[in-house]
Amino acid sequence: MDYLFWRKNYIIEPDQDRDHYPWIIWYTWNARNNKLFRGIDRDPLELVRYAKSECQAWFNANEMIPPAIQASNNEENQALSFCNICLLYGSWTTSDRFSGCGWVWMDSGENIQLMGIQNFIRCESALHSKVEALRWAMENMLQHSPCQSFGTDCKKLIAMIKEPQKWPSFATKLEKIETLQICFSDFKITHVPRVRNQFADFLAKTARTFHRELFFIGCSIPIWLPRPPQT
């Protein structure tokens, strides 16, 4: 939380993004905490290189915002507004070790403000992964943004939220969702076409296929993750 507050308040202007020193200071402080509380050492030169790469990745992302993906159904696209919404996706297969979650928060100007990517030991089904993605996205919106609207291309997930009593095998997970809903004054979840949800889809699939445990929240894709496909 402190990290996101720091980024929002001190690294929001492009000219400041060119300066590596605030990033180096932050990552040095973070490394100090890891050393003190977790006993984790980190090579100073590697730390500086990583801080600089994160700074450059953030600056590049603000220069090159990916174009909006065009859906085949133009009428549906015109009716759908992505103003201040969190798009989410959960990825699952029977063979991969992990399930993956991805979400992206877009502000009222449809600009990406924040994104999250996480994996966890493979859950029971694809639908379970989508419920987990929604839970994690809701928790992060409560902590880091004023967003109260969520978008998913999974109609079953929307049905579960609207009528949880019809899904008894998901009772425990849906109780967590219901508890989180109480914290929103105007919670909404809507269906979006799959083609308009490709960024969250990319994040979730990247997390699922990552070779080790992954957890990241930030304003741009870190340099050590693959780039999303350009359309």
C-alpha cells in the first residue's frame, strides 16, 4: 500500500519518471526491510539495475499506450463504456502447475492506471480461477482505487454473483465475495466481450505459465515479464 501511494504521489509526472533516483531510493528501502525482517540479501548492483529498468519500463508504458482492441460486434462495442472499470480474468488448465489471475483498472478516461498479476497452485476448475480473480481484484480496488465496477467475459461468474445460492459447491468462495461487496457502496459486475478483455487475459495466462510463484501490482508491465501482443 505504501509503495503504491508513493508511486502515485511522487512518480506521476513523465519528467520525474526520467529520474532514476526516487526508484533507487524506494527499492533500497524495500531491500533494507527484506534484510531486516526476512533475512534476504540482495546484490546492490543488481538492485540498482532493477530499479532503473522499472523506471524505464514505466516511462515507456506512458509513452506507448497500446491501442484499444476492436471487437467484431461494433454495436456492442459502442454501447460498452470502459470508464472507471476493473477488467479481470482467471486462467486455468489441467496440465499447468499454477492457475493465473489478471486484472487491469481503467480510469474515467479509459487509461490504464493499475494492473495486477498473480499465480497460485492450480485450483479445482477454470470457474474457480475466475472467482479467485474477482476476489483478488475486489480486494485491490478497495485498497488502491475508487473503482466499483468490474468487467468479465465469463457469464457464469456473473450468474454466480447474482444468485450465489444456486452454486452450493462454491459457497465458501462466494461468501468471501459477498463480504467484500458490503464494502462497496455501488458494486457492479458486467459482461464484456472476450475480445475487449484481452489485456487481463494476457496477464492471467502469463501468470499461469510463469515458472515460479508470481505476484505483482503496478502501473505498467515489469521489464522481466513478456510484452502483450500488439494488435
